[in-house]
Amino acid sequence: MNSKNQSTVFNDKKLWIYLIKFAAIFCLCYYGTLAVIGLASPAGWYSPFVEKHLDYISWIKLSLMHATGFLLSLFHIPTEIGPGFLIRFPHGRGVIIAMDCVGYGVYSFWIAFVAANNGKLLKKILWIILGLLALWFINTVRITLFLTSLNKGWPMPLGLDHHSWFNIFAYIFIFLMIWLYDKSLKKDLANVKIKKDRQPKV
């Protein structure tokens, strides 16, 4: 990269504004989630109100457990749900849905990307919701396959653990959604330009 290109990048105000907005929203989502986790835990800065009304991490954990049980039931495989966010095969091995299993890092990345980008508010909200649901579903499939592999004795492909596989597929999907979102923005801009060109000139 020559000095002229470097100067253009460093002087691109729109880029810097976007990066600052992205970093701020990502930190708010990511570290805000860590704060909720800490406040909902009986140890440390415990808040009964947060635990009862704002502990969305536990809600996500429960949804992942029940969705995993539902997917396995489609293949006539029964599961049991135990205390401590445990799901297992009857008389078999189980999986505890820990904090690392929730995927709040990839959720935060996707929210920050869309929220910091251009586009109408309703469009952003729809894309955020659809992206989060898609990532949640990928996570559900991952937990379902991992639980099944534990009880069937299946080895993990390439020696990678299930968290690594989730991150690989999640970020591949995120980059695909980024491409689709960018494509939709360009289409919206093109439509706006066409409408302006069609307006009668005085």
C-alpha cells in the first residue's frame, strides 16, 4: 500500500465513524452480557432483580436445551433435562450448557455490524433478529450433534473441539450475512437513485 492509499484510509471519516460505532456497540453488548452474568450469579455483585427479570443468558440456555431435545425427538431419541442446565440421554452421558456455549460473542459481533451500518431502523432490526435466530439455530445443531457424538462415540472431525466448529460455522455464516446485507443496501441506494431520476425536473 503506497502513502497515498494510506492517507486516504486514515482520512476516511465515514470509516472511522463506523469503526468507533462498531466497537462501542460490540463492547456494550459483550461486556453488558458479562455484567448481567455477574449480577445474576449468587456470588459477587448479586442482584435478585437481575436474576429474576433480566437474566436473558439463562433464557437462551433453556431455549438451547429444549430445542436440542426437540431436534433429537424428531429422530425418536429421548433426552432428559436436569438441574444446572444439563441435557442428557437417559442413562447416558450429558452436556451442561455453560456460558461458553451460549455464543454471546458472535451475537455481539452481528448486532454491532448491523447497528453501526447504514440502513433504515426497521431494516436493521429485522436483519439483527434474523441473524440472531440463524446463529442460535446453528448453536442448537452444534449442541445436538455434540450430545449425540458423546453417546455414540463419534470422534470430532479434524481433532477440533465442538466450540471451535461452532465458531468456524458461525463466522462463515456471519460473513455470508454481511455480504447479503451489503448487497441489500446497494440495492436500496440504487432504487432511491432511480426514484430521484424519475421525478419531474422543474
